Amino acid sequence: MCTLEQRGNIFILTLTGDDEHRLSPSLITSLLSTLRQLKSQATRGSVLVTTSQGKFFSNGFDLAWAKAAGSKWMDRLHEMVESFRPVIAEMLSLPMPTIAAVQGHAAAAGFLFALSHDYFLMRSDKGVLYMSEIDIGLPLPDYFAAMFRSKMPGVSTRRDVLLRGTKVRGEEAVRMGIVEAAYDNEKSLAEAAMHLGEQFTSRKWDGENYQEIRKSLYPDACGVLGLRIGKVDAKL
């Protein structure tokens, strides 16, 4: 599951436990509930830092749960895809800066969740970014594609990640422009994420204005996710 801790104006969302943090229906529900709770608690100067425990940030959807349904496993997969859609929509409409501190592997939907943050930090000594759909023969959901078009720079980078299934480690991810920076160990990563968060809290930005500007940067993704852009929606 996940927990939410507050340190001053910084909220820390942690995927808990030492497993793969597979995005099962229960974890997706927990994430969505936590993000909506966070939205209601946000004040001027709030910041979100998302991290995880163990070796994995998130290894994507819970395919074992889906395949337990036998011949109807694709129906279960579709259920997870659609229930995860509002999680990504909430990330784009949170009224605060968001920072992903990815200390382990992030694959498929887990990679997308990290990418949905404003700032993406990871480790250089451990952790891999990987979009597995091309290798395991699954389609790319429309909002996944829209987010990768919006958030990942360069046609060749998107090609290598999505059409070659390239497994990207920290320093390479920095060179490709996927992440802001990579750090040698978990302690350095956590310190960097908190330091960045503290820089943002000191600016005391208006959250509603922040999220409207963010949405205006990604009109393609917002359209696919059903998010309207404009001050009229700032309190929705």
C-alpha cells in the first residue's frame, strides 16, 4: 500500500513494503484516495515527494492478478488500466510541485507514475526504467502514449524506450533527458529530493495557479485524460 507523511509543507508519499509495488486494484485505489486526500490538505507552498521502500519503485500492473482470471485476464488488465487513468489525471492536477525520488526499478505503469511528476530523480547505482509492453505483447494505452509524448523529450528517446524496450539506468536516463539527475545511493537521492522540495516550499506558490500552468503545458495528455484547462476548473 502507500502512506502519506507531512514534514512542514512537504508531503511524502511512500509505496510501502519490500515487494515489487505492483499496481493491483487495491494499490491503485489506495493511491487515488491518498492523492485526493493530499489535494484537500494542500496549502500555499505545499510540495509532494514520492518514493518507495525496497528494491522496486513499481514494477507496473499486477499481471499475476490479471492472469489468475484465465481466459478473461485481458478484462482484468483493462480494469487496472482504466482505474489507473484517474491517478495520472490527479498527478497532473495536483496544486503543488511534485518530485519522484525513484530509488529502485520502475517499469511500465510504474515508470509512467514516476514520469507523471514534475521532477524525476533516480539512483545511478541501482534501478532501471523499462517499458515492457513491446516485449510482452501488450498494447500501449492511449493516456500512456499521450504522457510519453508530453513528458519525454525527443523522438529517438521515445522510440528507444517504447519500440525497443530499452532498459535505462540512471546516468543514461540523465543523458537522454528522462530524469533530472541520478545519485550514487538512496541517502543522497532522498536528501536531494528533500532539498529540492524545500526550495519550492520557500517560494510559497499559489497551488491552483501552479496546477493550471502545469496543465497548460500538456494539452495533449490533458485532453486524453479528460482534464479541462482554464481557471474556471481550478476549484474542481
